[in-house]
Amino acid sequence: SYDSDAFLNFDEKRAIGENDSYICQLIRSDSIDDFIIYLNRKEIKYSSTIKSSIFETNPFLLKNDKTTLIEYAAFYGSIQIFQYLRFNNAELSRRLWLYAIHGKNGELIHLLEENRIFPEYFKCLQESIKCHHNDIVDYINNTNINQIERITNFEDNILAYSFHYHNYKFMPNDLNE
């Protein structure tokens, strides 16, 4: 549908490359008070999804076009809004791990673990390598080694993903091997 406001400050919004909706701006800045007021005033459900924007440029968000409010909060590491939505029974799903990896907020990852939301370990490792969030790769690798050991060709896959995404931390020092 056509939104006449979409073209206000078009060049500026295009340069920023993020969803230009007001609710997305609130989530990105983790403005909890304004977020709550806006949700109540507009009667937005906690389970709502983010409307797509022609200004969004992040490939992960573009691929996952049905991103919920809590997923968007996890993606931007917006802990206050994430907590508010969680306390108001927004769904906590396995997909949140991938968003939390992008948000690079350890507190969110620990909250998911505390709420017994278990990731698809290999997908999370791949996403962490792709994002160059090596501390998260190390955390998943060190805390979930029993699960990871069951993945066939784990080391080969880490090497392949590291090479593919130009994340050289996990490359061997001696390339002759």
C-alpha cells in the first residue's frame, strides 16, 4: 500500500538504511517509556510483527520479513523493551537466538537460557561466525560442547563458514593442514 509519508526525508532515510517506522525507532533506542505509551495509544498487540520498510537494508531482517516486536528488540539488543514484552507474554521462540546474536547482548542470551529456550546450536554458530561475533561463537562452543560434538564434521563446517564469511579467527594457523 502507498504511504504518502514514505517520501518525507527520503534521501536521509535511504542513507540511514533502517526501518523508518516510529515503533522501530523506539525499539532501536530502547526507549521503554515512549514504547509503552505508543503501544497503548495505538492498541498494538505484544505479538505484532514489524511492518516492512523500503528503507531497510539489513539482509537478515529483509529475509525474515515476519519479525515480531520482541525479535526486533533482540536484534538491536534493546533489553528494556525485550524484558517488557517478555513480562507481557510475548512468545519466546528458538528464532530469538538468531536475533539475539545480531544484538550481541549477552544478557539477552542468558535470558533465553534461563527461560529454557534452546537454540539450534549449529545455526547459531553459523550466524555468529557470519556476523563476526566471535565471543558468541566461543560461548556457544564452550557451554554447549556436548550438543555440538554430536554435529557431524563440526570442525570442517566451522572452517568452511569461517572461510565463506571471511572470519579468519577460526582458520588454522598452518594452512598446509
